[in-house]
Amino acid sequence: MKLHENMNKIVLFLILANVLASLKGFNDLPFFNTYKFQVGKILNGEKLRMITSGFLHADWIHLGFNMYALYLFGNYVLTGFSSTYFLIIYFGSLLVGSIYSLSQHKDEPYYSAVGASGAVSGVIFSAVMLYPDMELIMLPIPIPIPGYIFGVGYLLYSIYGMKKQLGNIGHSAHLGGAIGGYVITLFLRPSVLNNNNTMIIVMGIIIGGLLFFGDKLKNR
């Protein structure tokens, strides 16, 4: 029990870090512009933005949605993995999400985005792979739904946002983060294939399909 409580503190710390950084960004535009994801700045050497942008958010709804998802799924991942592995999944997915966004928008120097979307997507997919039979109650609908339904819905929202280029949100990072969480989880614990072999393979096919056809999601 003590170990579980200590692990939960990691999720709470990450939520607090995201809230504090986002609040600062809401009220301090120079700060926001200095640390957000921006292709031209990153290609010119400001690589730290690929991490710092993951702690900024576009608005309260964006922040709230990501932090709620992190709270729900982060505890599942921390039950299945050590705190060190959880942080590897979180920051690894964040980085993969940023790399994928950079590859998608490398010819758009002024493209910018913010959000913990990549990290959270990775945590969601890791949790679903660890516990495919989990059930969640998503208010205001008081009906338990399988975790993988939420995960798929999260990706569909990302695809829609990437296609419509909604707001200042890193929608392409959702997909990159999902890929990161999927691959890192398989690497850290290959035995997850035994949890639900069919689901893991189907998820891999979906992610692979989105990866190969991702270019078609961008408005031209």
C-alpha cells in the first residue's frame, strides 16, 4: 500500500507541474512563446522546446482533459510498472510525440503547438495494454466503458484535430505519443501480448496505418 501511495505522488507531481507551467503560460505570453513547440526555433537548435511544450496548454479545457486522462490512466500504469518505468513511458512518449510532430510539419517553420498530449497518449496506450479489461466511468455518462474505447476515442479526436488544425494544440503529438507508449511498453514488458493478443495486434495495426497514412490527415 505504501508503494502504491508513493507512486501516485508521481502522477500528482506531473499534474501539478503541468498546471503551474500552464498557468504561467496563460498569463505570460513571452514565457509561453519561449517554451512552446515551434518548428523553426527547434530546427535552429532550441531542442528543449520538444519537452517544455509538453507542460504548456492552450486553455483550461485542453489542460483539464489531458490532466484528467493522466490521472485516470497514470495510476494503472504505476500499478503495473515501477516509478522509473512510468517516467520512461511518460517522457519517452512526450519526446516521440514531438519528433513525430516535427516530421509532419518540418516544412512549416511557424507551426507551433503545446500540450501534454504525446505523453498522455503514451500513458493511455500503456495502461490499455497492461489492463485491457479495465472499466472507466466517464462523467456525465454513468455507464462503465472499457478503457480501450476511451483510448480509441482519444485518438479519433486527435485525428480530427490534426485534420482541422484545431487551436494551438499538438494533435499530431497524440499519434506520436501513442506510438511511443505502445512501443516502449512492448519493449519493457513483452508479456503484455499475453493479456489480450488480438487487441494488442489490432492496436498495432491501427497505429501502423495511422503512421503510414498520417500525411493525408493534414489540410492542404
